[in-house]
Amino acid sequence: MLRKEALLLIPNVLKVFLENGQIKSFTFDGRTTVKDVMTTLQDRLSLRQIEHFSLVLEYASPEQSHKFLLLQDKQPLAHVVQRTHYQGMRCLFRVSFFPKDPVELLRRDPAAFEYLYIQVSRGTPLAQKVLHHRLYRDPQSPSKVVLPPPTKASSLAKLASFHIRFTGAGPEGI
């Protein structure tokens, strides 16, 4: 039986850690990119909208707090796996760009909203960073990251997500 860590020892396999505790493994060749993994995750997780998601490398050491590196869509997986294996990093699938309107995300893609809810409610370091900085992609220029003025996004997002989650208001109830 293989341990979770053993997948790093299998050639051409990338482990991606999900917010719900699952681990998805991807085999790849020299042409496989981050975008290919994102597209596969979109299908496997039944997500309609992935513009808020990214693959992220996480590095944590006893001396330092968590550090995160957002991976670019065109980046080859071979480079990512080399970094995760030799530098002790993990590859995570995260909501990295907070939606301008979480309720609109719920209407358009309940599965993506559920993923955001899990990430926010767990209070992961990246979730806190995303919420405090409220990063999102500019719709006119998807490669551009926009940072609006400081808000209380963390509190608002948590309250909204808990309210929607526990009142049973689905996309049709809003």
C-alpha cells in the first residue's frame, strides 16, 4: 500500500491537494501544462467557472510562515513537480482570486461557490490572504490581477457564505 507521500516518487505524477482533503493525481509528459490540469480538475469537480481558481505551490517551514506561489497556465508540469519534490512544496487547487460578487458566483456555479465556502470556512492561510486582499481577475483582461481598496471582505464573505449555506438558499432562491 502506498503512503500519500509515495506518489512523489512515481515518475511523471503530480499530486494536487484539494480543500476537501482529497488528493488528485495527474500523470503527465513533457507537453503537459498547468492549464491541462486545471481543465481536468474543472471536469472532475463539475466546475463551470474556473477563473477564480489557480494551482498554487505551498511551502511551509518551521522558521517561516506559509508561502504561496501561483502557477501560470503555460508552465510545464515537469517544472512544477521538480519544485514540489526537491523543495518540499505541495501543489494545491485553490480559490486564489476572490469573486467581486460571491452571490453571482453562487448563481452561475454552485460547485465553485461550495469550494470557496469550504476554503473560507477552513480559514486556510491562502484563504485569509485572498479575503484580506480581495484579489480578483479583471474581466476585460484575465491575466491582470486587480486589488481594490481595503474592505472587510473576510467578515462579509464568511457571513454571506454561512447564511446562504445554512438557510438553504440555493441559486434559485436568491
